[in-house]
Amino acid sequence: MPTRLASVVFDAQQPRVVAEFWAQLLGWSVTVDRADRVDVAAPDPDGMDIALTFLPADTAKSGKNRLHLDLASRSLDHQRVQVDRALVLGARHIDIGQGGVPWAVLADPEGNEFCVLEPREQYVDTGAVAAIVMDTHEPARLAGFWSAASGWPVAHSGPHVAGLRSATGLGSWLEFVRTPDVKSGRNRLHLDLAAFPTDDPAGEAARLLAAGAVPLGDVGPKAVFADPETNEFCLLHRSPDLSRV
């Protein structure tokens, strides 16, 4: 059985501040609050079993993240309300060269980019987070790797955008968008995977390597890898909470 997506992990100089921003913006709850980690998770009816995890970092963000969140909206009025709420909570408008687009591009209190989308049929049932979006040179290739890693089937694939979604049809999409940008340094946001309780983490690690992952070593309770485009990700040796699988 494939590993599952467990969390989107943010490096943050002030993990509690950034976690509170996202919890309030999404209407989610802080479920873990420690000096070394803060987790934010959706209520069960939202259908999203991927948490947001915030870990302490010594350095400030520099450059554009290769991973970001797209937030859903139900109407143009709701989109405006979401943007206004984000600004009140500490976000700001940013220009990353998007031009005249119908979605709003913002940054959270530590500069992490995110988008508040205009209403789209594809995202009517996703809950607050429409998509977890990863920049890539080859959307189809990277989608194939992450489909093997997450167990989510490829729902659509093209030269510019590819998308995965859980077979349950619940929660956000995982999308891959073509970009000419070259990855530089370590990603400030990354994905954590977790093995299911009945699976052997060593066996799952071997399966990820066979799919194209590169091992980067262990850090505490995590094995660290890079995907085929050198984006770092982790496999948890022990999942902190599989009760929502």
C-alpha cells in the first residue's frame, strides 16, 4: 500500500505566529503546540486529512517558494472577503509577475506565497484549500512520481499543468505547474509522507527509491528524500496521527 500525504511543512522563524495566521484564515484548529512544532488541521467535515506543520527555522525566507497553497472561493464576493480577511490577519499583496489574473496573490506574515482563487468548478468540493501547488519543469513526470508516493491517481496531465486527487474525492488537489525557474537551495515548504500502520517504513522507503526518490539521510523520526526534481520531502518513521485515514 502506498504511503499517504501527512502534512505540508513550513519552515518558520515564528512557527506559532504563522500557524495562528493559517488556522484563523482557513477556519482550522491548532492541534499540536510545542516549541519544536505547531500543527494546524481541518475539522473533519472539511474532508482534508493533510495537516499544516510549522517548524522553527533560523533563517528568513528568501526567493519564491516552489510549493504554495491555493485557497478556494464560492463566489467573487467570497473571494473578496477571503482576501480582506487575510490582509487583516497579516497577509499582504505581492507581485510575482502574475500580471492581470482573476486570482489574488498574497504572502503570509513570513512571506510565503499563496493564492485566493476566483470560483472554479474544479474546486467546489475541496474545502478551504483548493490545491497544494508545486512548481516543476515537467508536470507530467513529477505528477507520476507523486502519484506513486501518495497513492493519489493522476486526474489530468498536460505539458503545463498536471493534477492528482485522492481516490476518495475529498480534500485538496495536488497540482504541478510548469515553470522555467530553477530550484535554488533548500525548499522552505515541503511535503511529509507517512506509512500506514500495517506497512514497513523500510519497505516504503525502498518503494520510493524505486520510483525515483533520492535519499538524503535521516533527521530524528524522519527519513529525508528528494523527488526527481530535487524537492525535499520526508517519510515519517512513525505517523503522529493516523486516526483520520
